[in-house]
Amino acid sequence: MTTENLIGLGAGIITGFSMVPQLIKVLREKKRGNLSPLTIAILLLGLVLWIWYGFLKKDLPILITNGFSALVNLALLISCFVWKNR
């Protein structure tokens, strides 16, 4: 694995995990607080485009890290709607 791939993976992992504490908080408290579903949906759209770009470039670090980020943000978006009145 090249240095570029390691840097890409590191950056993607850190970025991907950035929303995990928020997701844990929402799942624990079962309320979304002031989270904006629109913001999360826009971020999710950007992540889907990154995944598409990763497929086109055949770039595994982009695919793995943005795929993980998309899953976390999708779970957060779903949580926003499940606990929308709390």
C-alpha cells in the first residue's frame, strides 16, 4: 500500500468516525435534539457521489471510507425521523 493510500485511509477513517459520537448520543437518548435532517441528507448525497467517484477511479480507500461514512450518516438520518418529535 502506498503512502498516498495510507494518508487517504487515515483521513477517511477520521472523517468517517466524526459522526459516530453523534450517532451514539442520538441512539442512547432516543432524541435527535437540534440535528438537521436536511444537513445530514446533503452530506449523505455528497458521500454517495464520493463513492461513485471511487468506483470510477477504482480507488479502494475512497470507497471504504466514504462507504463507512455513508452508513453512519444514513443511520443518523433514519434516527432523525424515528425520533423526530423528541
